[in-house]
Amino acid sequence: MNPWTGREYAIVKEYAHLGRHALAAALGRSPASVAVFASRHGISLRVDGSKKGKRMRKGLDPREKKAVEANRLCPECARRPVEDRKSGLCHPCYQTRLADAHRDFLEREEAEKNLQSARQEKHRARS
Ligand SMILES: [Zn+2]
């Protein structure tokens, strides 16, 4: 069983009104697993115009399919559209990642300094 991605969550949420069958077709999952996933996340999958759960449509029409595919959300948070083309992320996620990279750099520098001073201490202790 493939784990669900944030992007899929966003798609299920946004297109919940199309129902589990259409979502299953769009995501390549079974209608049952879409239904379980949706209920677990409190998403109601009532198809517009359906009566007593009778399904009205089998899948997405080409226009809807395009909308799902074009729905390019930030893969990190799946909440905002991709705003930074280079990283393929939204701005907040991009900035968070950048901040992490800076912190990582500082940590590496700190570790390097630490090593150097330890080496010097050892050298001094020997001489
Ligand atoms: Zn994001």
C-alpha cells in the first residue's frame, strides 16, 4: 500500500465534491481507499447532485482531469501553490528550507572549529 502524499491529500480535499470514484480514477487508487482516507481526515466525499450515495459519474471529465494535473501545489506543505520555480516550493517552505541550510552550514563550521581547536590542544599537550 502506497502511503498518501500531501499532494494527494490536497487533491482529495479540493476535489472532494467529485466523489470517491472520480478521485480514485484521478489518483490511481481504489474508491474504497479514497473513502477510508477521506473519512480518516474528516473530508466529506458527497458528489454534487448525487442521491443517497448513488454515483452519478464514473470518472473525471477531461476538463476536471486537467485541473487536477494543473493543480501544482508545493510538495512540502501541499497547502500553497508552487511560488519559487527553482526549488518547486511555496515561499514559506522555500525560506524554511533556506534557513535550515544556513543553520546546517553554521553547525558544520562550528564542528570544524571544534575539531581544529581539539587538534591544537593535543599538539600543545605533546610539545
Ligand atoms: Zn509549501
